[in-house]
Amino acid sequence: MEKDIKISDAFKDGKAFIGFLTAGDPTIEKTVEYVLAMEEAGCDLVEIGIPFSDPVAEGPVIQEANIRALSNNTNTDDVFEAIRQIREKSDVPLVFLTYINPVFYYGYDKFFKRCQELNVCGIISPDLPYDEKDEILEVTKKYGVDIISLIAPTSKERIQMIASEASGFIYVVSSLGVTGMRSEIRTDLKSIISDIKEVTDVPTAVGFGINTPEQAKNISKVADGVIVGSAIVNIIAEHGENAREPLANYVKSMKDAISK
């Protein structure tokens, strides 16, 4: 597929809303339908999780989504097939959220070549530390896939070093711990993002814990984008194969909140 889809497309019209779902939850067919529905409702970029048996950065909501997808025997080829079908109808920027083991098992060259063919623009791998990214950097560059850097509240001394080498967007982790909906976010995001902006123009997006329009609106005042995972996965868990409408309504409410 010869298209020129970039992560920067998600940020070109203002604040970006980034949604996450786990591929194969509840089925691969529904993954295609839900990604398209999220885009139609205002999602500017979609993170697609490759189901994995040991998702150490995830809280219970996304852990259970991984279990549901794996119980359906969803594998990496199935996820690529979902993306092929999405690409028949959509140019929305897509990135993978995956642990490094499934990528290693699939084969780095084969995996990122397939990403390039299907216009998957980036990869977020929570268990691939900044210091270890050289393990895949050469092959991701070969196929034009961005490694999305994560900056956590504990990264204080390393923020500018990580940011200066970032590409795509920078995933700013709002809170310590695993993913999951939080009632309150107390991290000084303004300070972290200010440090980032001193060394790079790469967009920043904040994730972990965000689930209400009010939280999204407040965070969008300091960041270029807002990332929501567990709240979306929770809607899919609750409604299963009938999640399209509530999912679209939720995404629209969040996009509206950061657009005002």
C-alpha cells in the first residue's frame, strides 16, 4: 500500500484524542468495526494492543481484554489482517502497543516490514526501556516505524535526554503504577511537558488513568494529546459485540471536551 500516513497527521488540526483497544476483543471482526467507529467519532490516532499473556504495565481491565483475545486464539497475523481490513476504509494513523516478546517471536524484520506495508506508523513497547531501544532501532528505521518514547513521573533526570531523541509523539505517563481509570491525577504534568518542550517539537500525549471529559479537557491545556485505554476497553467489556454505539458516544464526548 503506497500511502503516506504519519503520526503527525493526528496533531495537525489541534489537540489529538488517542484511543486504545486490544485486538481480538471480543473478535477480530469487531476490532475492525470498533476502530472505524472510533475514527468516525473523532479519534485522531488509534493504539492497537497485540494480546499478550504477561502485559506487566496493564491494570485489570486491559489484562482481562488480553485474556479474552487470547482465549479466541488471536495471534499477530490476525492483528495484521484486522489492520489490512481497516486500511481498506481508513487512513487514520495507527500504532501498536505491544510487549517486545511477541515482536521478537514474530521476527523483527518480518514484523516491521508488515507494519510498513500496512501503514502502521509506530510502536509503543512498555517493556523496552529507552536504554535498550537500540535492539530494534535499526530495523524500525529501515521500515519507517517510529518508536514512541515513554516518559514517566520518575524520569525527571532523563526527560530531556529521552525527549531529544523522540520521534512520532511522546507518551507522557500521568501516574505511577499500571494502566487503569483514576479519579484524580496529581502529577505535575505542566512541569514535565515544559521540560520536554525545551528540547523538542515532537508532540506530547498524556495517558494512564484518564477517563472523564473533565480530566481530558484539563490535560489538553498542557499537552498536545490525550490517550484513553482502560475506559474504552471497559465499554467493550461491558457491551461485547454491541459496543459500537456506546463506544462512539464516549469517544465523541472526549474529543468534544478537548476541542473546546
